[in-house]
Amino acid sequence: AVISLAACQSQKKEINLPKTDMAQVALIPKPVETVATHSAYALDSSTVIYTSQANPEFHAVGEFLANKIKGKTGLTVNVNTTSEAGSVDRIVYINQSDSDDLKTPEAYQLYVKKDSIYINAKTAAGAFRGIQTLRQLIPEQSNDTLTDHPLWLVPTGKIMDAPRYAYRASMLDVARHFFTVDEVKKYLDILAYYKYNALHLHLSDDQGWRIEIKSWPKLTEIGGASEVGGESGGFYTQEEYKEIVAYAAERHIEIIPEIDMPGHTNAASLSYPFLHAGGKADKPRVRTDTQVGYSSFHTRKDEVYEFIDDVVREIAAISPSPYFHIGGDESHVTKKKDYIHFVEKVEKIVQNHGKTAVGWNEIGQAKISPNTVLQLWNEPHNALKAANNGSKIIVSSAERMYLDMKYDSISEYGLTWAGLIPVDLAYNWDPKTYLEELPEESIMGIEAPLWSETISNSDELEYLAFPRAIGYAEMGWSTAESRNWEEYRTRLAKQVPYFSRMNINYYPTKLVDWE
Ligand code: TNX
């Protein structure tokens, strides 16, 4: 007769579980503390997930886990309902906890015991991060010999974990080349697996405008119809944008919209010529090249600010993020005094719509308010000045973090203006020591931008993003002391089965002995 493991357990017959080592699993980002207890939790269809009942957000985290277990193992695991009568359930509890040990919203505790798993967190976001760790602990291969059906042996032990930085983001430039809703969703899936919590979308640039603005329809009719290289471009309707926001929210990732201005605005000015500065700025025309620094909005016309007010209002209404990114980079044909005037006015517009402004480091030339966030890509002095005035800084060093830089001289896509960024250089530095003068408290977090001049689909996006974005995930989450390239590269090598299963392209750098 066939005897299930559950039945065996109920009859107190122990099967001999092999010795495991939780501390040897290739977890990325590396948790703050891992204590292995060397036994195993046998995952099979008698597992049931229970979540803090009253909280629908925790229930959703449970459903997310059940889905991912299904995808990885094929097992159907119930959430908040028992499995078929008679079997002894092994339970995964996802609990809302107010333990003092959980110090930040994304902190979590994960206990894996022989017959149950506990994930404790203060918030659903914390539980969600914990779920990613559990996903990584579930082996790719089942054990088919211990009993009459396959078991996925999860190593037992405990993990106490919390992020170093509250903000861990990537940016995707959907303006130079448009990326479809599905392509953005796939990127979000991978970012979530490595505990990112924000994706900044660069929604406008000289070559294209990518978000529907109902009060200014030509932005997408005209401005949305082009991209680098001359293909047809594209844009998100507001419904599609909301779909991206909702998909990200299910993964506890925030979408930060950027409308880049006063420079990088050729597509907008082509749609509505009154926006164009004149003077040194190039006359608007369809641009499919990759030049920068030639366009500018007019900074002294009231209609320009009325236009911006409409754009910010419509986007703010569909964007739950507290942040609105106003760009501000490379406005080389805007006079400095006009630029400063513009930034100060647009910052106020953003604030009037209930959002906190974020801008590239050039906005530090203006008198920005202390709650405005500055994204540091190339000018530390502007970041330091803003930080001294109370602003938080997002570290996005072009030389270390630009996902659009080539890995090495033989890599296929990418640019080289900020240097080559091989996978070890990308990983092997620290935001703190990189800019000593910047107090740690001023660093809100890190963001790895992916500009899209040379890429136009998921395969190419993934080639540049992976594996480097995985290193930034660890840089944003794990403690500085726990990071070590030689040890990290062995964990990175073990991500291949995940890449294969999820059909993720990556650059197979020789610096890693891929498995
Ligand atoms: C600089 S970084 C830019 C972008 C380009 C990128 C290419 C920044 C704020 N501006 O307009 O796409 O270089 O690497």
C-alpha cells in the first residue's frame, strides 16, 4: 500500500531526512543572520499556508507564495484552507507580528522547522521579502527516493533579516526605446525575487513621450510615435500605467514616474511647439538619434507651467508613490538662471499635487527644499550641498551603477562613456566609502539606471541588467561587512537554474564559474 509521508508522521514513523545546511544555500541578497539547524522541512502537497487572517495584504502574500511554489515544483498548496481530509498538514505561517526585534517595515524573521515554517513581519512588505528568501531556500530539484512521492527539502534553521537601505531601485528608460507592459512586468518579477522595492520609469525624453495625458493628447499621438533607431515607439495608456503600478504593488515595489525637464523634452515640444525654448535649443523634429543636451522647455511662459501642472496632476492621480521625478539632467541649452527658476517652480507644482520631488543631481544648483530628493549620478558637490540642506540622496554613480555601460570590450550592447563596468567592479564597492563626505543618514538608498539607447526588448534589457542588478540588490540590502566578491560570485553562479526556469537572459561573464 502507498503510505504518504504525512501518514507516516501521524503514525510517528520518522523518515530519515538528509542533513542540510541553510547557511550554504546561495541566498541573494545575503541575509543579516542565518543559523542552520541541519534538518529539513519536506515540502509536498500536504503543506498549507496560513496567513494573519484579518489582513488581506498578508493573505495576498500567501497567495503569491503558493503561486511561486506551483511554478517551481508543480505542487498545489492551499492558502487559508485545509487540504484534503485525513492528511496531516505541514504548515507555513505568515504572521503579522509586532515583535521589537522587527525594527523596520521590511524586516522579517524566517524559522524553518521540521514540520512548520514561520515568517514573521510587521508589514506585508516585510512578509513579502521573507517569502523571497523562502523561494530561494526551496531546492530546484526534488528528492524522489525518501518516500513514494517527490519532496522538496527546505533546510531548517532561522533567518533574521532586514534591509540596509529603505530604497532599493532600478530605473528603466522606456523613452529611448519603448518597453511593453509585459516586458516591464517581467523585469518587475526578477527585481522582486532579489528584494528590490522600487522601479523608476523614465517616461519622457527627446525621442519619445510614453504616458497618456488626457488633457494634452498630442503628447502620445505625436510624441509617442518615435524612438531611437526609427521604430514606431509606443506609450502606456493611463489604464496600462495603472496595471503596471498594480502589478508592482503586488510585489511590494513602488513605481516612480519621471517626466524629464526642462531638457530632454524634444518629443513634448514637437507635440506642442509653444513649449520649446527657442534660442540655443534645437528646433523640435522627430529625433531617433542618441544625442543629449539640445532641447529645452521655455522657462518664462505661464502656459508652460500650466501644461506641467496638468501633466503632474494627471500622473499624480494614477501614481500612489509619494515621489514624482522631475528629471533636470543635462539641460545644456537652458541658461543657468532660467534652469534654476524652472526647477524651483516645478518643485512647487509637484508639492502642490501632494508629491515629493526627486531630480537628477543638477537640480542641486537650485534652492530646493529639504524634502526634495536628489539622485546622484555624476556631481558629488551638488549632492553634498543638498544633503547639507537636509535632502536625502539616492546613489546612482554612473561609473559604478549604470546598467547601460558595457561589461567589457567584447560585450554586445551598451555604451562606454562612464567606463566599462564588469560584474566585479559593479559589486565590489560601497556607497558609503565611495563618497566619504556624505553622511550615511543622508543616503536614502541606491538605484541602478538602465538607459535604453542600445536595447529594445527583454532579451537585451536582461543582458545588460543581469547579473549586475543582482549585485546592486545585495549592495542595497545586505550589510557592508558581509559583502565579499569572492564569496558572492559562488552564490551568483548558482542563480543559473532560476534564470533558466524563468527564461532570463544574462551576460555569462568569465569572472563567474557559472553552474
Ligand atoms: C546620461 S544620466 C543621461 C541619459 C543617457 C545616459 C546614457 C543622466 C541623468 N542622463 O540621458 O541616457 O547618460 O548612459
